[in-house]
Amino acid sequence: MRKMTVLALSVCMASSLLGGAAMAEELTSSGETLIVGSMANSIGLPLEYAIENGLFEEAGLDVDMQIFATGAPINEAMAAGELDVAVSGMASVYALATGMYTYIGDGVITSGGECIYARADSAFAQAGADEAGIIGNAEVLTGASILGPLATTAHYQAIKYMEHFELTSEDFSMVSMDYAQAYQAFVTGEGDLIAIKMPFSNQLEDAGYVKVCDMNMILDNPIVDTIFVQNDVAEERSDDLSLFLECYYKACEALMADEEGRRELAVRWYGEEGITYSASDMDTEIEVKNYYIRETIDSDSPLGQFMLDIGQFFVEQDMITSEDIPNVEASIDHSFVEKVKARAAE
């Protein structure tokens, strides 16, 4: 396929840049199916690319990808032992806090595109912007209801938005719905505000709703998504996981190198999963969402650092306990990424 040509070029470029690493070990697939939970968005896109382009098959892996609406049900499926691997988002911190899982890789890097909206005729939209350009004030926001899924970037952004006006999570209610449900509820009149992501954020913008806050206005660092696995899978199927990560980052390299191919795959696959993306939606996604590759993973920033930062934030919010943080720290295992990087450098 055409994308494989781009992929081969990307892999050769990355390999030349990574020269000088130690001799890599050989990896052998166990032949067992690897069941992976993810989402039909930028998080899962490298998985879909790897499946469609035969990367997993070439590595000797049998990968079964299961699609979920948000990270919370992925956590539930992991806890039930229904998944071996989760390629997921911020909700992963709750799973990692249990000590039941191993963090093996970083995923998507998000620097914008997740926003909070109000109705144009509401007091929230008409409150005016402060010197940071964020619309609202403590008086009007006290007691507000915000639609969006709990334990996700939407929830995190809602809390940070309220903190900007010196309010706390006690001063508003987060009405838990997945993104599609929240969007439908909001446009039919439910809730005061909505914390939402693409493509729904672009659709609200086009329909005349008022963006009161964008994540890049209130967060100091980008959001980094996660790859974590069952502890027993990490112990017993190490080669499978290293091969899986290798394929994942090869797919990331190909997507980063071929913007048109990325657009075509994303729009088609998202649509097949019931999520319609326009050209402008994809413009936004490509602008604000990038991927780690073999050259940059665990180099540009320490592996799992965002999960540690979020863990500390959630302790402050009484969403997890300080006793849980050592579990998050202990879950981070650099060895899988190190194998992938060493093999790329040969």
C-alpha cells in the first residue's frame, strides 16, 4: 500500500538518527492474541493504521482492538480482565493508582482543541473575558452544571477552569455523560456549560455557541495519553508488548510523515465508528495533536510524567489519595521503550 512506502522512509530516517545505541535483543511473539482497548479518535488511530497496513501481522502479533467511548469503561474492562492492553487517556491514572498495571508507553500529545462552551444568550457567555481571554467570573459560575465525562480531560479542564476564577470542584456540578451524549444534551438545552473535544467543539463553534475557555489557556503543559497493560501480561509476555510498542510507534511515524494519508484514514475510520469529521475538524486535530515516535519517546520528556502530574493534581482534588501516588510511580516501566529504541537504532 502507498502508506507503507512512507512508513519505510520514516523508519529509515528514525533509525539513522538513533544510531549508536546498544545491540538490540531479538524479540519473539508468543502467538497469543493481544486484546487492546482504545477509542475511535487520535488515541486509537495508530492502532488502526498498524492493523490496516499489516504491521502487527508482520511482527507476528495477533491484535484484537476493542473500541470504547471514553477511558472510564476501558478501566472497567481492564479491571475485569477483559483487556490485556489499554491505549487510553487521562482516566488511566485511576487504574494506575491501584498498582494492578504497568505503564509501558506514552501516546498522543494534545496541546489544544478541547474547550468549554456556553450558549450565546446565557449569563455565562455574557460575563465577559478577563485579561487572559477566559470568559466568566466567580459569581456567575458558582453552582453551574457542566456536561462531560468524569475522570477525563473534560473533567480536568472543568476543574482548572473553575480554579482560574478561584472556585473549587465543590462550586460546580459535573454531569457525567460521554462526549456524544453530552453534545446532544447540550444542544437540546441541558446543562449550563459543556466541556467537549473535537469534532463536537468545532460543531458548536460553527453553530454559534461561545467558547469560554480552551485547554491551552489554562493548562501549563500538553496532555499526554497512555499505554498501560496488565501486570501479568508485562511479566509473562514481554516480547509481545515490545513488538506491540514497536508497531505502534512505527504507525505514529507514518502518520506524522504523511498528513494526507492521516486525514484520509482518520475521516474514514472515525466515520465507520459513528463519528463524523469534517475537513476543518481534521485541520484542528492535526494542528493540536501530535505523536511520540521512537526517536522522541522517553527523550523529549520522561515516560509517564504527565500521569504523575495528574496523579498529584487528583490528590489535591481528593479524587485519589496520596497513598496511591507510589503505585503510579511504580507502574512506569522504561524497559519496553528501551528495547524499541535499541532495535530502531540498529
